[in-house]
Amino acid sequence: MSGTTSEIKTYLNFIDGQWIPATSGKTCENRNPADTRDVVGIFQRSGAHEVNRAVEAAHRAFRSWSLTPAPRRAEILLKAASILEQKKEGFARDMTREMGKVLKETRGDTQEAIDCGHFFAGEGRRMYGLTTPSELPNKFAMATRQPLGVVGMICPWNFPMAIPSWKLFPALVAGNTCVIKPAEDTPLSVYNFVSALVEAGVPNGVINIVTGHGGEVGGPLMEHPLVRAISFTGSTDVGRIIGESCARSFKRCSLELGGKNPMIVLDDANLELALDGALWGAFGTAGQRCTATSRIILQKGIYKKFVDELVRRSKLLKLGNGLDEKVDVGPVVSQAQLETVLSYIEVGKKDGARLAAGGHRHEAGDCKHGYFIEPTVFAEVTPKMRIAQEEIFGPVVSCIECASLEDGIAIANDVKYGLSSSLYTKDVNRAFAAIRDLDAGITYINAPTIGAEVHLPFGGVKQTGNGHREGGIGSLDFYTEWKAVYVDYSDHLQRAQIDNRE
Ligand code: NAD
């Protein structure tokens, strides 16, 4: 899997069961965002050559893997899930080191991959099709699921193991073979995840990893004629590039993109509960979740009290290296992310929002070696301000006042995204009205905008995606083709539909 240069490991691509360097000879460093002096590993900077080899290997492996009975494929998934369980703590620590989020969250990320393995292993013995009556006598009609072939997967860095598991497990149990491109910032967690699958017995060529920069690997992967589908999770801007490319070659394409997730808190809500939810939803993973709570829409009766208390509590959160169990908020993932978030804080101030807490880079003590930003609360934000409209992807939350539930929902829906949403109220009638009217793929009642479970559909509306969902059995619809099958046992020609009527 790796060679060692002094004490820093070099990781190679994984193609057709072999560990292979990039022919360019180029590599990329993976550094710890909590302490950039710490090099986590050296990874290959690959390109079209490695992508082609990986896709061809996956193509060769497809027939044998797709003919392996699904319950047997599922046994490998189950075994991989139990290997992940045994190695969970080490993998969680690796993940904290490579992308910064605190240990309890990286344990959760690894656990999500384990849960996903259990769930999709079950599909090995279900993967139900359907049977239905034929319109003709002595004729049997059914529809079955068939794998697609080679699937390309392009991943983000914020859920470095959970998101690859949402893609790989359903694809594999359905009989597809895969080429996965990890995000530049988090290749190690994908290696750890795939190593569990390989140890569990996935045959050569069925899973291939090619690391490298965005378009240099993602471009040839989405353009390759042997790739039947691309599953992408990342930003809306890159999703657009991928969607356009796939449309040109008629590839199936799943896009899971950005969010600007609202939490509405009504006057009758349990404020303690809502405050706990707001802190967790806004500042967990340093705000770098696609479902992060980035707008808190507060009914006017509780607005001031809520903001004051949110500000007070956000200042108590402890920043630092996520490997320290006492730390609440880790760093943002990279220098680029740091600059983006700080520039949005300037935009918020310039546009007239009140900076009520945070707003600066945090460089005290050892934090000076990392990319830390204070948990930041903007108050008096109006719905059309840029910080209320655009995805910031950092520890920054905007508080907006609303007059009523209806007003809150109108503000919540007035953005280009539609991933997650939440409402705090004790009124069941208003809760159900919000479930109906919030224009989002996910709605929580009395819980923050984060906390998805693997057996429910995950994804969003508008520019958050293109209608597919990850998680849940619905994701098999992406990784399989329906085949309609008719078996005529009448022993004479029967013409269907109107051909049969005089
Ligand atoms: P990103 O779009 O910058 O990168 C995602 C992946 O695409 C990376 O692997 C990157 O290398 C690759 N890529 C970049 N340019 C490419 C190109 N031209 N061609 C092909 N591939 C290319 O996103 P990110 O910064 O890694 O992740 C953050 C974004 O992901 C946020 O917008 C977040 O909301 C979104 N996200 C969405 C979900 C969801 O399920 N909806 C989940 C997690 C993250």
C-alpha cells in the first residue's frame, strides 16, 4: 500500500489490486489542518493515464463481479463493516489528523460507514424487483435490477469515509465495479475504507483508487467512454461542470451539492433545546457540513434573548486540535477554506450585519500552526444579504428575524439551495405545515439541520442536486438499471397492446 520516506508514508494508487505510482512522478502532501507542520502522508498526483488504467481494470472485473451472487457480494460488505468496527478508533484518529474535525465526529463518520455496510449488505438478500400481471394470458411479467458497469465516484473532504461508503456499498452490492477519486485533502480515509473492503475479499479490479487534483483526475474519469455513471458530491459549481459533461455522453449522473440550511425557531419553542441544536448544527465540523445550520430564523418574540444566549455560548466553545477530547471545534480544512470563510466575514460586516461573536482567525498557542476560525455569529442579518444566501462552509451563522411561521418559511425557501431544514416548535399543527412547505430534501422537527441516518434518503432540491438520493434503498435506483422481462408460455404468437385488439 505504501512506501516510507523517512517517517512520512507515501501512498500509491490502487489499480487492479496493485499499488501503482503516478507516471508523472508528481505527488501531493496531505497536511494536518490543526498543525500544518504535521505531514499526514504523500499521495500521488495522477492524471488521465492512471484513470484509464483504473477504468479498464474495473471494466475487466465487471463480468465476474456482476455474476457473483448478490448475497455473496453482501458477505464481503458485512465483513468489511466488521473490519471497520475493529479499526474504528485508528481510522477516526487518521481522519481527525487529515481533515481536523473532532474525534467524536470522526468516530461518528466511521460509524456511519459501518452502518451503511450493514444496511446495504441486507440488500444482497433483497434488492427487490417486481412482478406484475401481464395483459395477456399465459404470459409472465417482471422487472429486475441489473448493475450498470463501471461507476466513477468523485468525493468531497468533509465526510471522508461516510460519503465514499454511501457510494461504494450500494454500487458494489448491486454488482458494479468502481473507480473512486478522493478529495485532495482527505485521501487517507478513502484508503483506510477501501483497505477494509480489500481485506474482506473484494476481488482485484472491483475497486480502484486514483488520487490527484480535481479536474486532472475527475476530468478524464467523467469523460471516459467505459464509465457508465458518475456519482459526485461536492460544490454546486463543480457539480455543474460534471453534470454538463455527463449529459454530453449520456452518462447517468448523481449530484449531491451545496446547502444554506435554515433552522426556524418559533416563540413557543423549547429555547434550551433550540440553543443546543443551534450550537451543534452551526459549529459542529467547524460548520463544514453540507447540512450545517447556516441561517437561524428567529420569531421576533424570542429573537433578542436567543441571539444573546447563542453569542454567550458560542464564546465558550473550545477551539483546538480535534485529537484533544476536550476540544469542541477543530480547524477548517485548508488555507483556501480559511481565506474563503474570512472573506465572507468581511462581506457580512460590509453588508451591514452586526458581528455579534467571533469573526477572527484564532491563533493562540498551538492554534497558530493551524487554520482555526472563532465560532462566528452575525445578527441583524437580512434575507438577501450575501451571508444569508451563499454557502460559506465554515463556523459562521447568520441570525435573521421573522414575524411568523409563514414568514420564516418564505425566508427559509428564498435561496438557491434546498438540502436540510429544521423547525423548533411545540405546536404539532405548525410542525406538519412546515414539513409540507419547507422546500428541502430533509426537514427536522425539534432537532438541528444535521444528523442524517443511512437508511433514509439523503439529498436536496433546487441547486443542491439533480434529483437523486444517497442512503436508503432508493439509492439502488441510481446504481442499477431496470430490466423489464416478459416470458410467454402460451406457445403461440400473442401481440401486445392495441395490436391485439380488432
Ligand atoms: P469541490 O466541489 O471543490 O470538490 C469535490 C470533488 O470534486 C473533489 O474530489 C475535487 O477534487 C473534485 N473536483 C474539483 N474540480 C473538479 C473538476 N473540474 N472536475 C472533476 N472533479 C473536480 O467540493 P469540496 O470543497 O470538496 O466539498 C465541499 C462542498 O461539497 C460543499 O459545497 C458542500 O455543501 C458539498 N457537499 C455536499 C454534500 C451533499 O450530500 N449534498 C455532502 C458533502 C459536501
